[in-house]
Amino acid sequence: MKIGIVGFAGSGKTTIFNALTGLRAETGASGKTRENMGVIKVPDERVEHLARLHSSRKKTFAEVNFVDVGARPDGAAAKGSGLDSQVIQAMQNCEALVVVVRAFENPMLSSAPDPVRDLRDFRTELILSDLGPLENRLKRIQKEAGKDSERALLARCIAHLENEQPLATMDLAEEELRSLAGFAHLSRKPQLILVNQSESDLSGGIPEGLRQVAGEGTLLAISGKVEMDIAEMDEAEQPEFLEALGLTESARDRFVRSAFELLDLICFLTTGEDESRAWPIHRGTSAHRAAGKIHSDIERGFIRAEVISYEDLVSLGGEKQARDAGRLRLEGKEYIVRDGDVINFRFNV
């Protein structure tokens, strides 16, 4: 999965990117359009525990790909100026967006921090970027025969966007969603709103008025500068520093959990002497499709899935004990995998 870190220049999104990935991409490059890319492993104590339980030679965690997308100037200067085509394409290639809004003083910017304004303006840019291609498509098919349903759908979407409403708030049937899929609309993508605060404001929570503007979007407040400092520390030093700030965990861990929730992802687990591993899948995935996550041959030759919940495996002390206690289940192709299922797939090809 790929998550785009987006926002206006000066919001500190590259600092956020560095804090999450542990990389050292250049910060302060106002208005840059190039992308930074990084991969982080998702901390998962379940993998750690299973590896200890089975003396696994290898531990493999789920991974998240982050893209620090190029920026426009800050909201006060950029409203209505339109997003760069490269920025739009980079966002279209992402499954979800983290919209970083500034809540700290930035001496490089003339405007005062106003996260409510910036979020509203950035979302307006997303709406405008979606509106143009729909209008162009409608013009092209205006007189074509057999396009009545498409014209009606496009007209509805355009009216919705012109009313300053994102397409994510529009009630669309599955067939209509498939028809619009090629547009890769930005205002339909899941969003996490990340408020980038100064260290002194960390205890203040979410700025007033932002929840109302964010609507259904997930909100998270962190200090990018503090978190980047934490990421650059030795792991042994991090707990003491977090405690001094009154934090129980780093924003990186909180953010990754929020990102999983944003994409509606869960993990099933496999374990043994060779490897203990977390496999990210979308919630609602069948055992048959989950098997294909490991290898297409397993999906093609699927026979059954032997399933034990992680909690049962740990509390009972191992697979044999879970089997003896009747906690191992045999599930077929249509079984919907649950978060924390420890699965052994049986297959024949």
C-alpha cells in the first residue's frame, strides 16, 4: 500500500516524512515538486511473540510505503492556483492521503498558522482537480448515442463538486464507482488529517474548529520536529525522552495504526521455525484470496485453511496445545479472515 503525505509548502510534511521513515530528506525546500519515498515496517508485538514461541530464524513485519508528495505554496498564497500536474499524478497513485496542516510558527512564511484555513483550502484544491476532467469528459460525450447514463452520472458528480462537496460524501452505486475508477479522483481518497504542532502545543490537542472542517476524516496531532528528533535517537534513549514529554509512545506507532485503520487493513499471521510474518490484507478478504497474498499457487490449489486465533495460540502455549484444546478450526475458501488469525494453508497444485 502507498500513502501520500501531502499539504502546502511550509507545513512540515517532509519533517513528518523523516520522522516516520527515519530518513533524512531535505526539509525547508519551499514549493518543491519532487517526491521522497520511504518504507517503514509496522511494529507488531504479535510477530515478535510468535518468533520467540517458535524460535523463528526470521521475522517479517507488514510494511507501509510513504510518499512525500511535492507541495504548492502555503494556503494563503495558493488558494485557487491549482495543483501541479505532477503533484496530482503522485496523489492519484496513492491509496490514501495524509494531509499535513501547519499549527506552528514558520519564519519562512508570511502568513500566521491557521490549520482550519489550510485544510479548507487544500480540500478545495482537491475538488477543483477532480472537477476539470469530469467537465472535459462530459463535453466530449455530449452528443454521443448510448451515453445517457454516463452523462447523468457525470452531471451529478459535477454538481456535487460545484457545491464544494468532495466525492467521498456522494452516495454512489458499485457500478457507478467502477465507471468513475479511471479518473482516480482525489476527493474520494481516504484522508488522515495530521496537525503539525510545536513542542509547546503538544498538550493542547486538536485546534478549535478543525474537527468540524475535517468531518469524517481521521485527526491526529503531533510535533514533526520532536518526532524527527526521536527517530534520530538510539532506541534505548527514546523511552526516557518520550516520558519527559508526557508521551507513552512515538507518533510513528500511533500514525501507523491510524494508517491501517484509514485503509481498513488487518493482518493475518504465519509462523514456524523458518519465519514468523504479518500479512496485511483488506478487511473482508476471504481465506482463498488471502492465500494468494502469500503465493498465487496457494490460491490456485487452495484446499483449506487451518486457523487459530493469536490469542488462543499464545494463551495455550502453542499450536499443539491449541489443537488438543479444539481451538484449531478448518475453514474453507469463503471464510472471512480476521485480524490476528494465525493460518496454515493447505493446497495442492
